[in-house]
Amino acid sequence: MRDPTASETVVDANRQGSGVNYGDLTSGGSRRNHLNPNALMNSPDCSKSNPACPMTRKRFVENLAESPLFQHYQQAFHTLTGLPLCLEAVADKKSSEEVVTQRGVAGVVQSLVPVKVGKGVLAALRTGGVRLQPATAEHFAPVAKALLDSDHSAAEIHAARVHFENVPVMEPERYEAALAILRSFALQLGENAHRLLFAHVTHEPEPVRKAKSYIQEHLVEPMSLEDVASAVNVSPFHFCKLFKRATGLTFTEFVNHARVEKAKRLLLRPDTRITEVAYDVGFQSLSHFNRSFRKIADESPSEFRSRMKSAEAHLSVA
């Protein structure tokens, strides 16, 4: 039987140091000052983004999580596997590019599947909350010991045992198959991340939705914040604050993202020169285009084109 964590980094609370690290007893590996019997088995709250993330990344990922693509996939994944799925921002783009599976003392596993945008990790798909082995007295023993050492009562330990036995169990092969599905979805989500940024989001104020449409319609033209604010009948000062709060990006950053995203589509045409692409999407100089493209995509236009050609060749061979 193949170990479902063989291709991933595994954090096991039972293997940290010489014995149990009682600060890392939850399945998510989060540190607690006081042990909660049920917290030993519970999953972390998927509704909260990582507070350590920059606001722009946090808002970007929140918008991505509200996109129809993610919402539909989340529902389909749960229907197919019975597993929960959420999207959360990562602390920085240097986060692990490998799937990380965390296993608590109770044997509950959770996995983080990285979502790369360009060359950097922007977010992670979190799933799990299941055990890969049946509930037995042997498997509950480390939990009981941790609770006893923390002066919990017999009633609390009994309640923890009941909770322990009610945690869903999944066959290792099925869990590995679920992670394989998420790896594929993470690739798709990463490739579509910037495009989804420009889609209308239900919670956005009307001026922001109108501004997005205006920007797309006038993308190749010189454009100022004052022009767009006037077009949506909002003062420049108020528009600046409103737009940043809704999108997580400044006006200039958003326009550059939109232009780079359009440039990516044009770069897929092998006969189009990079200089032509730069001016066709609204940049006034090739150097500005190259700087903006690398800052947003973590690679140069030529590197992006080469990577897409290699991916296409790989698919054709496959």
C-alpha cells in the first residue's frame, strides 16, 4: 500500500523531538496555550485568511475564492470526495512549492496544495480533516496521555474519545487521489488567477465595477486615475481609497495587471514580436513593459513565452 504522504512533506506531531510536542497537538499544527480535548481532532477555521499576509495578497486571494471557478470546483470536490476545501493566502511567495501534509497526534491529516502564480506561491488549497487509519485504542493513546498530562478530567477524556471515534476515516489511496485532483486544479487556478481578478465580484461597490469595465475598454490608451474617477462620477480621493479597498490593488497596479494579462494572451501568438505586444496593450515603453511584466508574473515576457511553448510541446507529446 502506497503511503499517501510519500510525495509530500509530512509534519507529524509524534515525531517532533523526543516525544510529543504538546504545543503542536492540533491537526493543523497550531500552537495553543491550553489544550482543548476536541481541538486535538478539529480542523482549523477555513474562513479566515492568514493575518500575516500583506493586505493586497489577502484581498486578491479572497476575490479568487469568491470566483465562480473556485466556487464550482469547491462544491464538485466536496461532492466527489466528501472532503472540505478552502483557499487561503500564504505568508509570502517563498512558501513551499510542494504539497505539505500535517498529521496531528490524533492521526488527523490536513494538506496544503500550493497555488503558484508565475514563479511564486500566492495561496494554498487546504483539505483534510480525516484520519487514514481506523480509530483504535492504540491510536488514541497519545491523545489520552496529552490530556492526562494537562490535568483534564476523566469526563473530558471520555468526550475526546467519542469525538476521536467520530472523525471520518478515508482510505489512503482515496486521499492520495484527492490530492492528485487538487494538484491539477491548483495549476488551473494559478494560470487563471490574474484573469479572474478582473471579473466582477458581487461584494464590490458599483463605482469599482464600472471602473473595471472602463479600464478594460480603454486599456490601450493613456489613462489616469482622475480620468477613471470622473468616468464613474466619484472624486479622485474617494475613488483611490474605494478601489484599493475593493481590489487589494492601487489603480496603477490594477491597470498594469490588466495590461500584463492581455499581453500574456498576445504572447501566445508565435509570430508577434514582444515590442509590438508592449505597445498593443498600452505600455508607452518596452522597458516599462518588461519591468511590469516581471514584477507581476515573476518572469520576463520571453521567459513566459518559452515556458508556454515548452508546456504546449509537452502536452502534444503526452
